[in-house]
Amino acid sequence: MNVVEKNAGTKIEYDVNGTKLSFADDELVINLARYQKDEVVTKDIMIDADGFLVMGQGRYYAAQVEIPEKEYDETVTTVTETVDGEEVEKEVVNRTAKPLDMDKVTLYLFSIDGIYIS
């Protein structure tokens, strides 16, 4: 995983276990593979007014995660179909999603100096 510190100061603690990213001693755990789509997905990790970690809207940024688009293995197979009484061969492309490559995930960290986290 690529880690980018966006500014100076204390950053939130995080841990990576497989495709799971946890913050602040498991206060918030995200399975990044679950959010991977056919386009880049960005998730904001924020601290709300009560000091709780939330994904989405909050009061202060703690981190931002950029999850890369899905990648696929493609295999071509030949299928025989009967069309109007004649057998016709067609090529079919089968796509199988590859597992999330954590080396392509980017974690942006923001300073949390002076911010209370419950």
C-alpha cells in the first residue's frame, strides 16, 4: 500500500491485514476488496463532532483511501450454437476478477493534532 502524508503532524494509527484496513485500534475496519469496482473508488475516513470515526461525512479528515479499479483475467473459449438449423461457432470472452492488489491502494493521511477521537 502506498502511504502519503498530506500535511505535518500526528496521524491516525492504522493497520493492514490482507485487504482489511483498520484505524485507531479497530475502531473502524474496512474490507477494501468489498468496495472495489470497475472504476477507482475513494473513501473518506473522518472524525465526527462526537469524536467517532466514520466513513463518509464528518467534521475532520483523518484519512482517505483510494481503491484501484478491478483488474480481470480474460480467457477466450469457443462455443457451438445452433442458429436456423446450422451449427455456428462463436468465441466467448470469460472475465474473472483478480483479487485486490494492495500494492495499488493509496492511503492519504491527514494531521489529527488537537482532535479528540473516542
